[in-house]
Amino acid sequence: MLILAHARDPLESDPDVDLKAISGDPVMPLITNQTMTVLGNEFARAFSVAWMSDPANGDAELTIRDQFAQRAMLQIVVLSGGQTLMVTTLSPTDMFNLDRIGPKAVAIVRGKLNEFLVHELLLKSTHAAGE
């Protein structure tokens, strides 16, 4: 009888263990990467790193998608709750600038989320004043 066993590297991270919520930890944002291309995936990585580096971004649930655009370009869309927060177009040469593009995209998305929040609060206060 032959039994094959694979030893697990003790330094290797285990996603089932490392991503479990620990009591007392703040809620981490959920960023879903639904990209299909290398450039889209790298954008999602750069965006996620920039987003997670600032705790002021909160616990938004974001989705990042990509689709092909004209002239060998890639369209990136960032959504939250079905609302489009940002649309940008990247060229293949942008692959080398994603560490700068990611934080700029985070600023745009954070601004749009703040606009939605202010709009929602204004609607609630207007509705409450009308009652």
C-alpha cells in the first residue's frame, strides 16, 4: 500500500485560518475581484492594497470588474451595491504605473462613497422633516 502525503510548509499562509474574523478586530472591507485579465487583476491588487492601507476607508463592499474596450484598452469598473463608483480605461502600458493608479482610484471611490452617504443622509433628514 502506497500512501502519498504532502507536508505543509509552516511559513505558508493558510487562507482558511488567516482570514477568519478574530473577536475584537475591526470589520475588514470586502473587495471582490471579478476581473478576467492580468491587467485587471493587477489593478485590483493595487487598489486593494491602497484601500486597506487607510482604515478611514471603512468597511465598504466593493466589486472590481474589467472588460475589453476599443483599441486594446481595458475598462475597469468599481461598484458598490450595484452603483458604479468609478470607471476608468487602462492601456497595457499602465501595468507599470499601477502603484500610482491604485491610490488615485481609491481617492475617487472614497469621494464617490462619501457623496452617496451625504445624499442618503440629506434624503433621510428631508423625509424626517416632512413628516
